[in-house]
Amino acid sequence: MCTVSWLLANDGYQVFFNRDEQKGRALARSPKYFNDLGVKYLMPVDPVGGGSWIAINQAGLSICLLNYYQQKPPEKELISRGLLVKSLISNTSLTKIRSALKKLPLQCYAAFTLLVFPSHLTAQIGDVYAVRWDGFELTTLTAVSPMISSSIALAEVTNYREDHHNAILLPHQVLFSGDGCNDELEIRPTPARVDIDSVAVNIIELTNQRCIDDKNSLALTQFHASHEPAPSYLSVCMHRDDAHTVSFTHLIATRKQLKMNYVCGCPCSSKQHQSYALYPHRETCVAVV
Ligand SMILES: [Zn+2]
């Protein structure tokens, strides 16, 4: 169960990811810097299996992993899907990632969708790709934001969150680093936006305000902290008896910076915000409010 959305702009892209997990699962470790095969990357680590669900490398390529619950897992002993992210993130192109995937014993993995955000991806150049393993074959599609995985009521959850996403997002591409170039654009005052304001205050404060300098980025950050229509299996900040959203990750990849902002815990209430830069300067600033 997860929700991922993204923005493409004139100077790069941003990714927003809510990770949902069963209650009782050990909390993931905060993002760390790694260096494999000479490629540096940032990645949080799930102590269960030692893998991850999202990572960004120094080339500006990012990947994230969604489980594909609707496909029955193979009956043989499984390899954790989380290990895919760690093994693939040192690649610097979609072609290399697909090639690396084809060398793996995919029959030992439960179904998944791997989203690939290529280096130099902008609103004008490149696409976001969904590489899907359905248990039988590997296919690559162009992906459209948002993408949702859910172990229950997938069609209902997807339809609801897509409608919500489309209602709050501006219909125009927005420059991330422009100065006042989008002042004329206003977010439409939908009921959803008004209702999520109170919930979103936390996350906007926590997620490094300096980086959220355009309105669509702000809108998507609010979307990922949203309890519309109520805190439940339908809301993007997901709350069920058995599972809930356990973290929010925000990636920024532009010519000026590569950055990972990370909120540990439910985006609606967590006070743990961390921000990591990979470029131009490696830096870690951890702020616990
Ligand atoms: Zn919540």
C-alpha cells in the first residue's frame, strides 16, 4: 500500500511518496548515504530485509517500488522486493536498469512496479517509466501521476485518490526555481483543499519549507498529508486498524540540487523531519521538532 505522485517542471522533477505498512512492522531507518560501484545515492532502509522502497542517485535518477498485491505471489521461496531498489539504484539509465533486472531470477520475486525517474527528466525531456513484473513477464510503460498500490479495494482507492489529486493540482506546469513567474496561477478553492489545510500544517512545516517554493509542490505535499474523506483506507495519509502510512519521502532533482526530505511516521502527525542533500553539497540537517 503506497501512494506516489510527481511533478515535472522546466528544471527537473519532484517525487512525493507515502509508504503504508502493517502496524507492528519495524520502523525504517532514516536515509543514509551509500556508494556502490562509484555511484553515490541516498536511501532509507527497511530493517526487515535490509532493502528500501525509494532512492535517488548522484546522476539524478530516482527509483521507487510499489507492490502489486493483485497478483498471487509465486510458491517458491521469495527474495525480498525491497532489495531491488538497493541493487538497481547505482544504474544511471532506464536501459541499464532493465538490463540488470533481466539478469535477476525474477521468478523468485512477488509482483511489483518499479517507477524510474531518469536523469535530466523535465517537463520537456523524458518520461517517467513504470517497469512492471507481473510474475510472468517484464513490461515497461509510461507512467502517469499518481500511482497507488493497495491490498484492499484497489479500484475504489485508486479512483478516489486520483480524483482528489486531479482536483488539487494546477493544470499548468510550474517552474520550480522561477521567481514570481507563476504568481498569476491560483490553486482552485476546492472543498478538498480547504479541508486538508489543518492537517497539512504539520507536514509543510516539517518538510523543509525552503524547497516547497511553488504552488503545485505545496498542493502535493498537502495531498500526501490529507485525510479526505476521513482518516481511513481511502485517505492518502492512510489509517486502517491493521495498517497505516509510516513515512513520507519527498525527492527534488533539479540542475541546482538533489535532495531527499523524509518524514518518519504518519505525515499528519509526525514531528520527525529530516532533510538530506546529495548535490551540490552533501549535507545532513536533521530537525526534530
Ligand atoms: Zn494521517
